[in-house]
Amino acid sequence: MLGWGILFPTALAFRTRSRAHPHLFAMSVPPSGSQPDAAALPPYCASRFRAVRRPTREVKVGVVGVGGANPLRVQSMTTTLTQDVAATVRQTIALAEVGCEIVRITAPNKEAARALKDIRAQVTAAGWGELPLVADIHFLPSAAMEAVEHVEKVRVNPGNYADKKKFAVKEYSDHEYEAELERLHEAFSPLVLRAKELGRALRIGTNHGSLSDRLMNRYGDSPMGMVESALEFIRICQSHGFHDIVLSMKASNPKVMIEAYRLAVAKMNAENMFYPLHLGVTEAGEGEDARIKSAIGIGTILMDGLGDTIRVSLTEDSVYEVPVCQDLAKRAHAIWERGKDLPEHEAPDQINPFAYTRRPVTPITLSEKCEVSREQPPRVIIPAGRPLADHAETVKDVLKAHARNKDAKVEGLLVTLNGSSEHASLATLQKILAPTIKFFVVDLVGSFDVNTMPASVASTPTIWARRFEKGDAADIASASALLKFAARTGGYLAVDTTGAVLASEFGPALARHAHHDRLILTQSAPEAHTHAVGGYRALMREAGKLGLAAPLWIRHTAQQVVIAENFFTARLLEASMVAGNLLCDGLGDFLSVETEPSFEKAVMLTYNILQGARTRSTKTEFVACPSCGRTLFDLQTTTQRIKGRTGHLKGVTIAVMGCIVNGPGEMADADFGYVGGAPAKVNLYVGKECVKYNIPEDEAVDRLVDLIREHGKWVDAELVPVEV
């Protein structure tokens, strides 16, 4: 048993962006009563160092089994108007044809719910009778009662199903709170009883953006509030002997989503609940950013061994969601397969999995305006990807990347030094780029004699990196010599090793060294028995035991790849699953993605992972819903138009919502919101407050820009040179 609560404070923090430092995301403490008692919670997963799948009960959605011994199920959702039966049937079949195993359809009212009968019949007639359909319900129990007659599963959002959502501030007495729960029991029980009678399944789908006023006032806008919202509904189901339940905890912020799922499982374990989980990051947006955010959130939970169905919510045609889900699912199964042989005893790591806290480190200064500390964003290291002899091409790569984006520059350049024969090339590269980048990282391969290093090379701000695999006397002597050299020349030593090596005599020798404040820790290859994230956690656990507060360099390398595939999206998913996972746990002071061969793409991918993990902001953050039958405008083209006008606003968050269902709530940390209010009409928000109503759609983007200007958040975009 892993006793998380023994090591960790109980404060649960959720994030808003720092106004003084928009590149950082600050922490704020939710209201009293929303903080989980970590000491009282059982473990949420079998291991933090290898992925062991959580056992759950099987829930049948039609003939498709979810949870238990079943594989991860892939889900998506139609975007058509539900009452347009023919269009919805076509899209449902298109999803099934690309491998979607469960299809969700919105039913915002009784008319839409009645249409599900014909949709079900026509999908079956087309040869897809075993494809389960799910009705998505918000607000109206009457729509749910109609929908359950026609489809295999009904999803209800506990935050707005027969509960209030007006952002009202009210202190509930215990008596008033219990009265509200009784009212909820009466409103939800008919659906539970009918689902039980018909053999249907229910998903209790909590969204961070739609917690009820009752829960908001007691728990705050927090993961604990999300979990309690779902548990209230699960307890009602259990009171009727109904157990065909799937649970979800979605948020647009991956950190909130991760904390909520972990907390939900811990709380369920405490009550002997073993229901399957549906995973997703809601309102992820479109393109690379959406895939990164989804891989960070979903991938982190999958590496914890949790999850039974997944959906990647994209503001794109829904068929494009399915391949991303499939790519994540096959990686999860590969990781789970490796994690089956669990040791009987594993010491806990030193991370509180239920609350984000950045790991404190010994501050270091690499160059002017480049400090590494808990208060600074993680620094970006980009691999040159070329031999040192090709330094002229490396210079071109760096200058080209800097010209394209002034806010996403190469901070550290990683090169490989194979011996003294390359000293001259290294010196030349450093001389040329010293005014352009902040520091160099030199990976030492083979033999290395510090006494042969030219003075010009040693005088440039440099991190010297060396792999130590044995931890024996030779490694101790080598590390000691390199630390002395680094201290003498004003540099630092990145020790590339594992938790097992650090647990040997090697670790205490480093901790005792006179220049241990010159240390950086990293891991290019995990131990054989763990995955990449588990390897980093083990490394940090051993560092904590030794009192080593050395900064951590997250390296995503080929040795950490789960399934090697030679296309960009695969590399994006793999890097996001590892780096994003660690960043959301508060680990990481440097980041390098060393699996992407394109220099320019590696720069953007690294910055985008930091943005997706909410640890560094270098461009506008967009929260955009994936569209469904409730949407009141074309989300794809509208989102593209808004991005085209506002995508350069560093530190600004803009939410684009097709309807009001999750609008104000899911925009909890957004600066501005663009929300469908009526057909062809848009409402504009500042935070959660609607300030402009019923603006004609063709004027709304211009009015949004005006609103941003009025609040002092606008800057003009700089022109970027384009090669012809």
C-alpha cells in the first residue's frame, strides 16, 4: 500500500494564470472544505513506477463490454443536429467505419431524444446493430427519460441535471444541503430505475465547467467538487441496486482533469466502488495543441493504469478523433503489458498526486535573464540534430527558428561531443551563437579529458551532460572530476542516470561533493522494469532521500518511446504523454524533445507541450469545444478565424463555446469568451461575466477584438518573414 498522505500536505491548489508574470501559471487555494485529506485516502493506483491496470467491474453498453478484462474502448460524438436523422445516421456510420466503438449523440430536449428512436433503427438497418449509441443529456430529466427508451447508454452531467447553475453565492447549512440531496434523489431516481429495468448503462459525466451552485459554494471550483458531484449520483444509483455505471471527470485544464480522476478513484476505492472510467480532456480545441493537451491528460491517467474508454475532443470533423484515440489506446495497452509483474513492495515517491506543487530546486543562473528555479518557467533545450562539423547548418536552423517566433526561441542548444577532435567545431559554434542563445548543453560521449578542453569553450555558459549507468568507483571519480571542472569554469554537470544508480554509493558521493550545487539530474533511458515517467519518479524519489534539490532536465529520447512510428503525430503523442505527465506532477526545470528530427518542429513541439501542461505560456491559450448538435455556429471555421486574429496574444486565454451548456463554467480561467447565445447570435464574456449579448455572428470576431483592446490585453502582431 502506498501511503501518499504520509508524505504530502493536504492543500489542494488549482491554477489561474499570473497577471504579473503571464508566462507562468500561479496557484490559488480553493475555499475551505474543498481540500482532500490525503492522509485518509487509499492509493489511487497500484504503482507510480509502472503501469498496472486498475481492475473494475464490467459494464455492458449494449453488447460492448467496458472495463473488466475488455480493451480500451474508443468513443466519439456526432456534431449534427440530432433532429436531422439522416445526417446523424450518416455521421454515426462514418465514425463506426473508422473504428469508433461507442457513439454519443446529444439530446438537449425531448424532441431530440425522440429522434434517437429513428436513429437507432436506421443505424441498425445499415448493419451496425451492435454499435452502442449514447444519449448526451444536460438539464432536462424529461429528455433523459425519453432517450433511455431508445439507446444503450445515457450520459448525464450531474452539475446541471436537475440542479442549479446560476453562479449564485449562498452558504448552505447542513440541513439545507441534505434537503438538496433529497431533491436530487427524487429527480434522478426515475432514470436509474428505468435504466435498470431496460438493461441500459449510465455515465455520470462530471465537467469542471458545470458544477452546481450548491457544490461550488461548498467545495469551490475544484477537483474535489467534481468528485463529490459524481459520487452523489453514484450513491443514488447504488441505493437502487444499480451498478451499470461509468464515471468521467473532464476539464479543459489537463492538471485539473488529472487531479480529479486520481481523487475520484481514491474516493471510490475508499467506498469499495470499482466502476469503469471514461477519459477525456474537454474543450481541447483543434490541431496540434488539442492533441498535445489530450495526450497529456489522457496519457497521464493511462500511465497510472486507469481508464476503460477514451475520447479525444477535437474542434474538427469527429472522424479525426478516432485515430488519435486508437494511437493512445495501443500505447496504453503496451505499457500495461509491461507493468504486469508488480513487485510486492514499492516505496512511495515524494509527489502528492492529488495537488499540483512545483518541486523546489536549488536555483542556478546560466546566463543573464536565464535563471532556473521554482519561480521560473521550465527552460527549453533543442537538440542540434547534426554533427558538430555541420555547425554552419546548425546556425541556420537556430536563426530561422528565432525569426519565425520571438516568443519561442531556442534557449539551450544540445550538441554531442565525441572527443577532443571536435573541440574546434564546438568552439566555433559557441562563438557564433553566444549572442543568440542563452546556454549550451554538451552531451559527452566516449572518453573525455577535462584538461584538453580549450579555454574559449569552457568560458561559455555550458551544461556538460554525461551518462552514468553503473554507479561504481569509476563513475564516482568521473562525476567528481566533471563537477570540479564545471565549478571551475562556471558551468554545470547534468548527471544522466537512474534511481537505482542514485540509490547506490554513487548518490551519496554526489550529495557529499563540495560542488553538488552544480548538479542537474536527468534520465535519457529508464530502467528496464519501468516506463519513462516511472523512471523519472524513481530518480526524484532517490534524490529526495539524499536531500539533493538539483534541477530536473526532462529528456524525451528514442529509448523512452513505447511504440516507434515514423510520423509526427506519433512523436507528438509520445513526447506529450511523458513530458506533460511529469510537468503536471510539478517536475521539470528543463525540457528537450529529442525524437523529432525537424529542428523547427522540435522547437514548437517543446513549447507547445509546456503550454499544454500549463507551465509556460508563449501564445494565446484557446479553450474550444468539439461541436455537437447543440452548437449554434460553425465551430471549426469560427475557431480558425478567431485564432487568425488573436493567436499572437501571449498570456491571454480565449474560450470558444458553441452553446451555453459548459460555457461560463468551462471558461473559469479564460480571460475572454465567445459563446453561442442563439442561432447566428454570439455572446461575449469577460471571465464568467457576459458583457455583450446577441451580437450578429458576422460582427462577433471584430467585437471580440474590440473587447480585448478595451481591457488592455491587445498587442499588434509582428510580421514574420516568409520564405519564397
